[in-house]
Amino acid sequence: MYQQILIPLENSSADETILAHIKPLARLTNARIHLVHVADGWVARNFNQLQLAESEEMKQDRLYLEERQRELIDDGFFCDAVLALGEPSDEIIKLARENDIDLIAMTTHGHRFISDILYGATVDKVRLLTNEYPPSTYGGAGVHVEYLSRELAKLMPVEVRCFGDQKVKSGNLTVRGFQLDMTGWNCPKELRSTLGAVQRCVDFNAAGIDAQIVHCHTWYTHWGGILAQKNYGIPLVITVHSLEPLRPWKREQLGGGYDFSLWVEKTALEIADAVIAVSDETKADVARLFKVKKERLHVIYNGIDLDEYRPVKSKDSLRKFGIDSEKPYLLFVGRITRQKGIIHLVRAIEFMDKNFQVVLCAGAPDTPEIAREMKRAVEQARRARDGIIWIDQMLDKPSVIQFYSHAAVFCCPSIYEPFGIINLEAMACETAVVASKVGGIKEVVVDGETGFLVPLAQMKESPFEPLYPGKFERDLAAKINELMRDEKLRERFGRAGRLRAENKFSWRAIARETKSLYQSLIAKKAAA
């Protein structure tokens, strides 16, 4: 019978499931339980060689393991616990051999260690296609690809092909930008981004593809994924960061190109070998709007680098932009688009208390029209009160982290948000959040625990604007005022937000889940 049972823990709700199954067996056979969690981030992998200090994730993993071990010992079990460092599949097999393990008990959720052991490291190379990549990042999709590519490169060779002049080679990660020559183009201005995307997608493929998987991000690269799947015979994976049918205001920016974006997105999603939604809400939207087989549709959240996004003390960026660091401020960070609801936030300022600053880090307008609308709204708000600071440019990451760290409240007034990574960034910096109760935001911000969610009654069809914009703006202001008047509540929300980010959203876990999906597609193709 089983005398030595090894249980790899994931620091997730899946652990409860596996422990519930194994404890009766261990009690019946009087077995010793060996708990293990494998830390596989950059710090963990280089911890001994470079003599590094423990990362925040490693500290949290160790505390979690010790807590689980105490619970089992108090429950009458023989139990030890190990925090291993490195490649999960290798470390699990190593521990099994060292301890004469009779049974390895694990779930297939989260890190999906079992996929690593069964399939092995079979992903020789993956190619990510994206329009955004640093330094040309302006939205959540670009942030996602930056961190996902970095984490995946710890597990396999990764090449990113993107729009721009990027040229990077660092270990397993290669980044290659593709520029666009529009000499002789006579098409309408609003079609240039659409036709430019098509041209770059052709160039992505004409440059040759030697990867086993092509993974596309945003509709701008979907034509490239279709070409790769059909011409090179490799599986196509698409991560859905937003959906074109739910962004009708993009017609203002793209003109007739919006019809192309609708078509290419639908075509790509319905022929993709796997579709990844960044939230359960987005998964439901994909299932409702497109003919995607259930077994091909997956949810893998966005994540956060907890070592990078954390509270900082420095304030030089605040001083640079004229923010009084001794006076509380409300913060917005994002692009000037219909989707982000920035105009509604600016109109809400008239209902806010006047004893705090309002800092709007808002740039990259979708169209000249919305840029003018934003300017008029800010000018009107400034006529009624002081302390409105509009930074009409996209800031570098260290500056944004400073802004998050010292903000009293962060506001996300989006009318459409598949995930809302900016809320997660603010939470990681221990800042309380007020956000609209839409889309994937509801899966990130916990109402009354990490911030406030403001209900939004919306049109059911295009353009999905608030049915009662004045009420929405007053409701936003009311929740912001409530938090601004209660420093202790802000601090409590901030601490809870950081803890939620640590416990639920980790890029290393996301990379593991993505790798497992790649492996299953490669195995399926090999078996066909």
C-alpha cells in the first residue's frame, strides 16, 4: 500500500480538491505526506547560483507551504514540506526518487505539472505575433505579450514578431520588429493602419516560420496567424484581449477598415486550434458571438510581475509633473478612447470633493475627434476647480509605478474591459480601486474588499454607451468621495488588493498554463 505520498501544491483553490481526495487515503494507509511547491520564476531559477535574496513570490510560497504543513500535522498526519526551485517537472521527479514515493497526487489545474511530465519539454519554438511590443506599447495587450514572452522564454525558445523596428536577442527570447514602407500609398488615411497590418502579416510569413506554434494577439495579427496555419501547417492559438463587435467606436478610427477587422477576427477565431480568453466574461462573449467549439475555448488570465509592480517610495516623477505629493490624488492611467470611459470620469469631476487632486495620465487618442472632446471636457472641469493635472502622454513604467504607489485612489471607468490589467497594476502597488462593474474587471476587483465596483446600465447594442451617463458619472464620484474621506478604508483596500494580486495572478503560472496548452496541441497534431 501507499506509504509515501507526494503532493505538488499550486498555491491555488485546486489544492483543496487534491488534499480532500488524498487525506482519507493517507489516513487509511498511515502514509507520510510530502508537500512540495516548485518556485520557477527568474529569482528561483538563479537563487543559488547568483546568491539572490528571496523574491516576494518565494516568500509567499514558503509561508503557504508552512501553513498547509501545520494544518495537516494538527490533523494527525505525518507531513513534511519542501519549497523546490527550478523546473517543476524535474524537481517533482527528483523528490519522488529521493523519498521513494509510492504515489504522486496532483491536479491538472494551474501549473499543470502533469502535462510537463507526460508530454515532456516538447515545445521547440513558439512564435508570437503582435502589433505592440516595447517600447511601442500603449495598451493591455502589449503589456500581456511583453511579460508572457519573457516568462515563456524561461521554458522554451520564443520569437516575437511585432510592428516596429525592435531587434532583441536575450537568451531564449528573440524580438523582431517589421517596419512598413507606405511609399506610393494613395488610400484614405483611416485605412492605412488596416492595410499596414495586412502587409506586415504577409511579411511575418514571407520571412519564414520554423516554429511549432503561432500565437496571435489582437486582430491586427490575425491575418498573419491564418497564413501561418494554412501555409506552414502549424497550430494557431489566439488570445482574445478584446472583441471587435463590442468596440463599434473603432469605426471612427478605422473607417471601412473596421469591417475588415470584424471579418478577419471572426475568420481567425473560428478556424483557430485554440482560443484563449483573458476572463470568464470574455469566454462567454466569444461563445456567444462566434462559432468556436467548446473544447477549443480556454481561460487564462492576465498576470502581474509582483517584483516590479510594488509600492515604491520615490516621488521624482510626481514632482516632475507638478503633483503635490503631500496632498491626496485620484489617478487615471490609460488611452483616450471610448472604451476606457475617460470622458465620463472627467465629467464626474464636478461632483467630486475639491480637497484632493485629480491626475489624468491619458494620451494616445484614438481619433482627433475624441482628442478634441477630451480637451473641452478638461477645460470645463478646470473652470470649476483647481488641482486637475492632465499628462497627455504615455509614461514610462517606473513613472507609472510611482503614480500608482502614491495615489490615494485609482479609477477605471471603462465601458468595455475584457480584463482590465491596469486595475491589477494599481492593486499590486497597494492602491484602492474604484472601477465600473463591467467585463473582466469583476474578476479582478472585489467589491468592498479591494475597492468599489460602480454598476453601469448600458445599451445592449452598439455603441454600448451608458443608458444614464449622468447617473454613472455621479455614482463614480460618490464612490471616489467615500474612499477619499476614509484613509483607513483606503489602506485596508490597498493591502487586500496586493494580497489578491499575489495569490491569484502570477505570470509564471500563466506561462505554465500556456505551455501546457501548446503541448496538448503539438501532441494532438502528432497523433493525427
